Amino acid sequence: MKKKPLKISWRNWCLYKLAKRDYSSFELTQAILQRAKDSDQIVDPKPVIDQLVSEGIIDDERYVESQIRMQTSGYNIKGPRVI
């Protein structure tokens, strides 16, 4: 299914995605590329991601820590192989 082209900037679209959950820079790059492909747009995600990283909005270390915390807390305990 083709999606409509974005009416907002790619940076704002990334901020919208990041408001829902934390993403690694790789995941967000893949999400941008997939969204652009679905809406027949051409985009270079590197400048957008680099700006968000330099502003501290995307932090891969924080993302990894949150994933480990999520996988090891509560009843959803997983071992080192899964993490």
C-alpha cells in the first residue's frame, strides 16, 4: 500500500516516532528509508540522524540500556542469550 508523501519534515517525523519509544540510530535510519520507499520519496537519512545524535535526542547507549532493563525486569526475565 502506497503512503502519501510527508507534509512535515523528516526531522519532525523522527521526533514523532521517538515520542512513542526509543530507537537506535540504525533502527530510525531503516524506518526513514522504509517510509520513503512506501511513499515514493527520495531521502538521505544521514543528515537527519546526525543532527538528532548531535542534539542528544538519539543515544544508542541509552537505547541499549533501556532494552536490557526492559528484558530483565518483572516477569519478562530473559537470559544473556536472548539479550
